[in-house]
Amino acid sequence: MNLRSSFFIFIFLLKLSTFSQASQVFKCLYQNPGEYVYSCYLIEANITNSSEPIEFINDHIEGKTSKDVKSLVTPLEEFSFPVKLELIHEQIFEEFPNIEFLYFTPGIGMKTLNLGNCAKIKEFEIYKNEIKEILNNAFINCKNMTKISHGYCNSGSIEAGALRHLTKLEELTITSFPTTFNHIKELLSGLTNLQKIYFDNNLLENFTTGIFNDLKKLENLRMTNNKFTTIPAGVFDGLENLINLDLKSNQITNLNQDSFKGLFKLDTLNLDFNYISDLSSFPFNPLTSLTDLSLIKNSFPTLPTGFFEKNTKLLSVSFSSCDIKEINTGIFDSHLSLSVISLNNNQITSLPPDAFKNLPNLTFISFYNNSIKRLNSNSFVNLIKLDWFNIEFNQLDEIEPNFIRNFPKLRVFDARRNICTDKYLYDMSEPYDQWFSECYYNWEYGRTTIKSSNETSTSTTTEEYKSSTNNEQTSTVTTTTTVHGEILKIKVEILILLIIFLNFL
């Protein structure tokens, strides 16, 4: 064996020895995006034991060291990097003492959540991992943390005091928790700086009075896709600064007059996809600052007169897919700021006089997929800014002549898939009257038949409408026969004159 061979064997054994001693490896791709935050993008790791040391493989950008790292990000699943991070090793904080942001993506196999020496961490996000439980000591040293996002993990439980040390927390997200955690009051206790809460896709069932008492600064509360059935009086006490409330896709059935008591600054309320069937208690009266109200996919056959008359700042309302059969006159009175009204997918057949009057800021109104048969001018009064009128997919068979001229700013009139018309007009400067002549005729003379809106043909012929008098079928036949006879007589006379002329030549 020569000297050169001995040297390579020595190097090989040295590498082998080094590899065997470092069973836990941590390798980063360092980047400085936008010259803002120096980040470690983890591309290789095998951290499974808190007692074994970690070998950090560093290849820093020139002029940077591990002390400059502010963000640790694990790779997305689709990149297939060999990253296994079952726990957050204490040595990570020793290597990166100034780290502030931890973003753990799906598929890294995180099983234990204990952030240890996390005094400088401000934001922590983790999704789709194998954490079995969140204990009271999980964030015990994270005194500067302002944001937590925990979602789609397999956590079996979260202890009531798990967040009690996070007095600076401003945003909290817990989504798709596999088991219910109904100790919300204890979980949120003392978090006086919270501004945003997102508890979506959980198994939450009950609102407990007083659960939000400490959250004076809360502005956004979203608890969609849970199992809430009622909103007890006073449950939102203490949330005087709440701006947005989203309770979409729960099982809420009824509301009482104090369900939203105390929400003086609430701007947006979303109650879509619930089972609300009664609004007679006027539950929205306390919401004097409300600008956006959405009740899509609930069930109430009518809108009670005055049920939202105190919400005078409303800009947009949506009552689509609510089984509404009629609109009461005056329901939208006093809403001078209202800009958008959506009444799609209901069972409305007619619009009474003054149903929509004195709405000087209304720009959009939609009745898509109802059963409205005629449009009267007196149903829409003083809509001087209306820009878009949607009456598509109804049973429209009559339009009062000059109806469209009542809207001086109208730009779009969508009347597709109706009986007397199938038109979509985008530029209302064109001569549109010709497109609705049949609808106007029906208004003045009436129809003989009403066809279903599901039929592909949009109308019967104009001649049929002219026969809308007594004995109309007999009258039509007689008239047609007389006309044909007169035409035949004229043709014979012309033929005789032509023969005389030819003989003369």
C-alpha cells in the first residue's frame, strides 16, 4: 500500500467517523429576500431526539452569520426535501439566537410542541403535522410572541392554560382541530392584546357568556364551520372594538334582540349558511355602525318590515337563497347609503309598488333566479345611481314601456333566460327599446300563455298576443282566412292586366 492510497483511506475513515457521530443534521439554504429578513430555508434535517447534538451545515451569504438569521422556514411538501423535524431542539435557538419567525409547513413530522428558549420569537405558524397535544408549558418562555397559527394538525387536546403566558399575542388561529376544545374562556383569559381570532373548521358547540371579556382590543372574530346553534344574549360583551364578525356555516337557528348587544363598532356581519328562520326579534338593531350584512342560504319566507331599519349605514345586503317569497313595501326605506342589494335564488314572483324607492346611492340590484313575471316602474323610484340591474333567469313576460329610462345611470341590464326576452345589454347608450318591444307589447295587451322559465324558447309569436279578446281562437282563424282571400283576389287582377298588356303588344 503506497502513501497516496493510505491518505485516501484516512480521509474516508475520517468522514465515516464524522458522519456516524452526527446523526442529527440541520442544513439551510440561506437567503436574504428583499434585503429585509435573513432566512434559513431548511433543506435537510433529521431531528428526532432532544438529547443528541445537532450538526449545523452552514453556507452563509457573504458577510452574514447565524446571528443574522431572523426567519426559519421548512420546505413545502411538493419539493420533497429530506426534512424530518419531530421536535424543536433547544440547540436551534442556540445556533440562531436572534430568530423571530418560525414557519413550519406540512409533512415535517412534528410530534412535540415545546418552543423552549423562544423569548425573541414573534410569529409561529405550523400546519398539517403530528402534534398530539398542546400543553400548558408549550409557550412558557415566548413572552414576545404576537402571532400563532396552528392548523390541520392531529392534536388531540389543547390545555386550558396553554396560551396564558402570551400577553403580547395579537393574532390567534386554530383551525381544523380534530377534537372539541370548549374551554375557550380559559384559553383566551388574559390575552388582552388580541386583535384577531380565527377558529375555523373546529367542533365548537357552545358560546359561554363572558368568554370575550378580556378582549377589549379584538377587531376580527371568525368562527366558521363549527357547530354553534344559538347566540345567547350578552355573549359578545366586552367587544366594543369588534369590526368584523364571521359566523358562516354553523347551525344557528334563531337570534334574539340581544344576540349582538354591545357591538357598537361592528362593520361586517356574515351569517351565511346557517338555519336562521326568524328575524322578528330585530336582532340587528344594536349594530348601528353595520355596513355589510350577509344572510345567504338561510330560510325565512319574508323580510319583516323594520327588521333592519336601525342599520342606516348599510352599504351592502345579501339575502340570496333564503326561500323569500315576497318583498314588503318599505323594507328598504331609510337606507340612503345602500349601494348593493342581492336577492338571488329565491321564490319572489312580484315586486310591489315602492318596494325600492329613495335609494339614491344604489348601484347594483340582482334578482337572479326568481319567478318574477313583470317589471313595474312604480316598484323602483328615485334610483338615480343604479348602474347594474340583473333580472336573469326569471319568468319575465311583461315590462312597462320606458321602464329602463327610469334609471339615468344604468349601464348593464341583464334579462337573459326570460320569457319575453333573452337579452344582456352592456352599453345602455344603444337603442335598446327594440329588444324589449315584445315585453312592452305584452304589458299593454296582455298574453295568451305563460311559459316556464326553463323552456329554451323565450316567447310565443306577437300575432298570438293580438288575439287576446273574446273568442280569440275563432277570431284569429276568421281574420287569417279573410286576409288570404284578399291577397288571392289582388293576384288574379294583376294577372289579367298582364295578359291584356301582352296582347296589346
